[in-house]
Amino acid sequence: MLVNYDIDTIESENASHSVTLVPRLNYSVNLLNDIIKILQEKRFELKNVNQYLIIDFDEDDKSHLKNIKLEHLVVYSLDILLKIKSQIGSISGINSIPEILPSSIPMIRIVSAKLFVLFPMYSQKLSELSVHLGSIVLDSAALTKARFNFSKSNHMSAMLLDEVKLMTDSKLNKRYPLVDFYKLFNV
């Protein structure tokens, strides 16, 4: 079938396909910003509700544990999404998309899974976001003839998730000095 196409036709088709990436990337950024805004509001709400736990945390009180774990989940999810937003902001052209975005997709899926039970609406929006970003990654890779190294992408994703967890734990350790987050999440 390509026999009937000349090189100029193929190149113009690639150019027209690359133009469709920009609106999809903008939509994805807007969707991500909406989710971040919602989680920031939820974080602010939880921070106010949990204010008493700063000086009155009892590790044997299940409601205290539940409230701290919920705030940790929201802060952790928010920190991951802010990291992904930063990654997307560093895209400088179509060639950088296959280098930058692949590690963000597993991170989005992990956040989506963690939020599923408590916040199914956020989880659904994150699933939609991962689908959009996945299609952008695949299309940009096809246009640039990039190859994927899933092992490298998964490793990068795991490293970023570990980094964000340490940041989240550090933030909340400062806020709640009576809470042993290591013990809370590693028992």
C-alpha cells in the first residue's frame, strides 16, 4: 500500500498527526490540573480536620490512624501528580515526549488504584488521564521512530515513587511529630 505514496505525502501525514498531539496534551494538562486542584482542596480540608492530631495523636485510636492515613494518601497522591505535572512541563518538543512521559503513566495508574476505594471519581479521572498520555506517548514514538525500554521506564517510575514517598513522609513527620510514619506504614 505504501508503494503508491511518495515521501512528501508520508512526511505531510506525519506532520498532520503530530499537530493532533498538542490539543491532546493540552487536554491532558487541563485534566491533570483539575485533579490536582481537587486534591489540594481535599488536602486543605484534611489538614484542618486533623489539626488536633498535632498534639493529641493516640496510635491506639483507630480514628486517629484512619485520619492520618487518609491525609497521607492525599498528600502522597498530590505530590506524585505535581511531579508528573513538572515532567509534562519539561516537554520541549515531540522528540522529548517518548523520553519524558512513559514513566508517568505507571505512576498515574498507581495513584488511581490507591484512590479507587475512597475517591472513585478521582480514580476514574486518573484512568482517563493515563489513557490520553499513553496514546500521546505511542503516537509521538511512532512519529519520531523512538523505541521503548519498559524496564528503564518502570525503574524510573519506581525511583520517582520512592522519592515522592520520602518527601511526603518528611512533610507529614514535621507536621505530626507524635506519629511514627515508618511504623504506621511498615507494620
